[in-house]
Amino acid sequence: MGKNKAKVSDFNMTAKLLFRLLPVQILLSSISAINGIVTGVFATNYVGEAAMSAVGLYNPINLLVVSISTMLMTGAVVICGKYMGKNQVHQMQNVFTLDILLCTIVSVVAAVILIVMGMFDLTSIFAPDDGIRAVFNSFILGQALGVFPLFIGNQLAAFLSLENKAFRTTLASIVYIIANLIFNFIFVQVMHLEALGLALSASLGMWVFMLVQAQYFFTSKASIKLKFKNLKWDDAKEIVTIGIPGAIGNGYQTVRGFIVNGLITTYVGSVGISAFAASNAIMAFFWAIPAGMLNVSRMMMSVSIGEEDRTTLTNVMRTALYRFIPLQCIISAFIMIMARPFTMVFYQNPAEPVFDMTMWGYRLLPLCMPTAIWLMHFSCYALASGRQFMVHFYAVIDGFVGVSVLSALLVPVFGMNGVYYANVLNGIVGVLMVIIYSIIKNKKMPGTIDELMVIPKDFGVDEDHRIEFNIKKMEDVTGTSEVVAKFCEDKGVDKRRAYFASLSFEEMAGNVVSHGFTMDSKPHNLSARAIVKEEDVILCIKDDCQPFDPVQRQRILDPEDKTKNIGLRMVHDIAKDFTYQNVLGLNVLTIKI
């Protein structure tokens, strides 16, 4: 019974942490979406329908740019998460520096390509209509100036989360939104720069977003800094290798975007492109919610795999399935109810064909969002656990084949609604793929989260060699320490080390309850586990109290005054290894006896 309570508590703490990190990640993911809404409103109300078509035609190109940025960000975050799990700060700084250098090189090349395409009218493959192409060329020229800050801004946001400084990203996001509105007013409404003004507003806003975040990494508070001295390029290959599968989905979606735009242009016309862009403008804002969910899960998964923490790993997925998906169902229902008001943000005349096409987008596309959370998380887990084939397979089906093939079959019959139907059916296919893969690997229908994820049996330690606890009050600490001693002895650990393990647990867990739990009026959780692995006893204590580093505290204690922090000195002397990390807002203390 106690074991089940510990599992429930550990799950609740993981879910609480994910939801605490979620608002910032949603805000981060919604930045481009908010930009899209602002751009769409100014395009339809102050420029014209052709400008909205230009926005829709640029979306696949923007997705390609974002996919490359995501590739580098994903690879760097996954590697840094693993280094964080091992408390290797120097390696983290090396990865951060390499990531920024790679982003700078790639973004400059991408910006030059966009400028050449716009200046020399090389965009006929995207915009065959001469009138729309002229508008489109102006639009991509302005967008080119924002490629560099988009790349760097995305990287900095991810590393700020690892630094537990996500508030700065929140601040940068708010400043960006305000700046974008001001720039649009100046360039579009006052200076009448039309499509060029729309793009310049977004680009200059991204510069503001990047600079507000960048300032932190030049302060003494930052543990992750640019370190060009003794820079090792070995991790660069791994950043790309790990990042490619994670971003390959965006790459396939880019191709899918070009194909779908071509189908819409052929069977519906430019009015369909405008409707699709308008429906995706506000939908993109709500898509920031699943994207934010994935971002916090990705960070937690990578750290859990670095620590070989099976419990937290499964709890992250359990949170996605049992908390994130139901929440998304409610949000999807809200979008469908608001279909008409959302449409009227861009188009006010219900008699125009574009109005009805846009409204049906808001009625149908939300249905694919809950299933998308399912596949996004399983794809993320496949990436973090090194299952490259499955990452590519999921990306090919979800990002390319599913929507493209279904759209090709349905658009000639149902027009614009065929694209919307294709997205909904594609989500169902994604759910079935995960289940079928699990059945093939387990040779049975999955009955647990572990089986559904197909976690290897040798990952971490088996249940017989680990025991988990939930501590609520001081009385729990004493009782649990006795259980730790007995558990160690039952697993063949000598009585002396079993006693030391029990003593160390009682001292450090008791310290959290006595001080951490009482530092503020908030409710707190402490989860712990004891592991017997080969010749070692490993104690891991996690709490969500205010950050406190007992390792650093021990280092600065006066060696001459033996009367202070006796318990901390004792544990340090007993332990073979004694490490502390603050991982995404959790105090994580690991003691090896």
C-alpha cells in the first residue's frame, strides 16, 4: 500500500512540475502564432486578401526555417539534459556554445537565400499568380531579416528553461508581442509598406525577443555560458544527429505544406489559400498548447533518461495521456464553439466563399489536436531513447504521407473540407501506429504505460532492487529510514552500509521536511527512492521546495567549527558520491553509499 502511495505521490509531483513549467512553454510556442494572428489581422483589414495569400504561401517556408532551428535546439537540449542528469557543467557549456555557433551560420545562409529569391523573382514555384507573387516577394524580403533572431531566440529560451529562468522568456515574449503591434501600426497603418511592412514588423519583433533573453547569459548568475576557449566540436555532430529525427517531422510537414498548397490552388483557388491561412492563424495559437506540453515533456524525458529514472520517465508519459489530452479535448471543444467569432476576426462578410471555408477550418481542425499530443509524446520518447527508425517512421506518416495522401484523395471531392478531413483522419492513424508498434514488440496488447512505451527491461533497475517513498511529515522520515535499512539488508548489503544508508536518508530527508517545507506557506512534496545497483546503494531525494544546495553548503562550512551542520558533514564523510542539482525547479540530491 505504501509503495502505491509513493508512486501516486511521485506522479503528482511530476505532473505538478510539468504544469508549472507549461505556461512559459506555451507562451514561448505561441510567439510565432501571436505574430501570425497580428499579421493576419493587419493583412486582411489594412492590406488585402492577396497579402493573406502571401502569408499562407510563406507558411511552409517558415516551417522549414523553424524545423532547422528546432533540429539544433532539440539536439542541444537532449544532450544538455543528459549532461545535467550527470552534473557535467563544462560539457553543457560546450554544447551551448556549439549550438549558438551552428545557429548563426545556418541562419545567415537561410536569410541570404530568402533575399535572393525575393529580389530576383525566383518564387514562381510557390506563387504562380503574377499579382500574388509580387506581394509574396516583398513579404519574404522582410521575413529574411528575422531569421537570425528566430534561430537564436528559440535556443536561448530552451536553455533558460534548463537554467530555471523561464521568467525571462515570459518577459521577452510579452515585450515581443507589444513591439510587434507597435511595428505593425507604424509600418502598415502609418507608412503603408503593405506586405513588406507586415514582414518587417515580425522580424524586428524577433530581434527584441532575442535580445531580452540574451542579456541573462552575460551575467554572473548564468551557469550555462558561451565558452569559446578549448571548444570541442565533437558534440556538434551529436547535436545534429540527435536533432534531425526530432525536427524531421517539421521537414516532412514543410513538404506536406507545399503539396497541400498546390492541391488547394489547383482545386479551390487562391481563395482557399487565404481561408487556410486565416483558419491556421488562430489555430496556431492553440497549437502552442500541445507544443508547450511537448517542450516540458522533452526536457523531463531527457533528464530522466540521463538519470536512468524509470519512474519519472513513465510519469511524464502518464501526465501526457491522463492530464494533457483531456485538457486539450476541452480546448478543442472551445475552438469549435468559437468558429464563427474567430472567422470574423479576419473576414466580416458571411456571403463571401472565404468566410465559410475559414469557419469550417475552425470546426474540423481542432479534432486532430488531442491525437496529436499522443503521437508527439511517443515520437519525443523515441528520439530521447535513441529509436531513430521509429522517429523517422512516425514523422513520415504523420508529417507527410497521412495528410498529403488523404488530402489528394479528399480535396477533389470535398474541396477545402477535404484538407480538414485529412488532418482529422491522420491523427487517428497516429494513435493506431503507437499501439501496433507496442503489440509487435511486446507480442501482446499493452497493459501498462511501460509496455505501451516499450521501455527496455534493463533500463534503470528492476522493481525488486528499488523502493520508493513519499514523505509528508517528520514522522514519515524515521519510519522510512528503518525501511531503507531493512531493504538494503534484504538485498545483500552489509549491515554497516545499510545503517549508513538509513542514517544518510534520515538526515537529508529530515532536513528538507524541517526547513524546506516550512520556508513558505505553499504545500510541498518529497519523493525518494533507494536503489541497490551492483555494489552501490543509491539514495535519490527529490523535493519541490526552494532551491538549496547541501553540497555547496558543505564546501563553504568553516572546517574549524565542527559543531555546525554536523549531520551534513556526517553524510558527506559517509558518502562515496554526494551530488545536488536543481533540475527544472526540483531539488535533486543523489547520495551513493
